[in-house]
Amino acid sequence: MTQSVLDKAFRDVVIANRILANEGVVDAYGHVSVRHPLDPTRYLLSRSRAPELVERGDVIEFDLEGKPIGGDTRPPYLERFIHGAIYEARPEVQAVVHAHAEAVLPFTVSTTPLRPVVHMASFIGARIPVWDIRDSFGDTNLLVVNMAQGRDLARGLGAERVVLMRGHGFAAAARSLPEAIRMSVYLPLNARVLTEAMRLGEVKALSRGEIEAHASMKPDDPAMWRAWEYWAVRAGCGDLLTARP
Ligand code: MN
């Protein structure tokens, strides 16, 4: 039983990687993790590899400080601190995505806020903060490469679900991997719709009540599974799916 829970988590990380690549959310860069299902002080994340190519054997257990468990010496992602710092700050968070999706980038450098405008994106939250690494760390290469920077980013995220990273990308925090993937796929879609709508003129965003109406969806809701299964099969890894929880 214990083994099968862990086995499912490893497989789900592979599925999540393949989906994000197949849906164009990540390219050679970007990553996705899940909190260890049996030990909340650890998370599962691939070694440094493009998400489309990630296989079961690439997934490594890390402690929240970003150290590999068991002395794995394969190169890890430089920005793994994003994951540990968010898990540390937010005990309820079970999955984290970091990506550079192009449609989102204009909102990381503009004073125009990214807001949910389409219902599929309502669960990205009413407020999407923008974190600027320069505020605390001055001129850097913009990468989050240590825990101090990760914790600063987690503070920028606060209690929200998505934080934009100035000139860089975004980090999304969710209650499950299917939810994290759903947010990460619809976040760029919402950004594209908003950008197009602003070209046309005035924009009507979702109201707070409309956003909250969706917030009640549980992370294991059948509607969440529906998208996870569909995207997994589309990404060619339907064979890795486990039965619906
Ligand atoms: Mn990055």
C-alpha cells in the first residue's frame, strides 16, 4: 500500500511533465514537482532534464532545502528552490509548477495586472501578484538559485495560487498535481484572451463572486480528473495513468 502510493506519485510527476510539454506550457525549461505523499518534508522533482523527456528514473526526492535524498549526484534543476520554499511556506500545497510560458510574460513586465477573465481560469485567483527578484537581490541573472530567493518568492506568492516573476515566468501552487496542471495550462490561455480583449477595448473581468464560485471545486473533483486523463492521453502517456482516486 505504502509502496503503491509512492509509485503513483512518481508516475504522476512523469505524467505532469509530459502534459506541460505537450500543451506548450514548458519547453526545454520549466519544471513540476509534487510533495512526497508519505513525508511532507520532501518533494519529488526530475533531475535537470526537459519535461518532455522526463522518465520515472529521472525523478529524485529532495528535502525542502533542495538537497537530494540519498546523495543522488545527477545535476538538479538550478531553480529547484522555488519548490521547497513554497512547500515550506504553504503546508496545504501539494504540487508546484514553474514555467516561462510566453503569453504570461507581458504581464510580468507591465503594470497592467493579469486577471482571470475566462471561467476555465477562475481558479488562478482574483489577485495575481508580481514578484521582482531585483527588489531584494539587486541585479541577478533572474534565476531563483538559493533558499533565500525561494523564500522571498514564496512571500511574494503569499496566500495566492499564482505568482508572476518579473521578466521571467510564473510559479503556481496547487492542492494536487491535476490542479497544478490545470492552472498552468489555463493561465497562459487566460493571458492570451486578456491581451486580445485589451486590444479591442474595455475588458470585463470575472467578479470576485464568480471566482469564488469555482473555488469550491475539490482537487479530486471528477472534472479535474477529466482534464488530467485527457491531457495525459494526448501527451502519449495514458499508460502511466492510475485509476481515478
Ligand atoms: Mn525559470
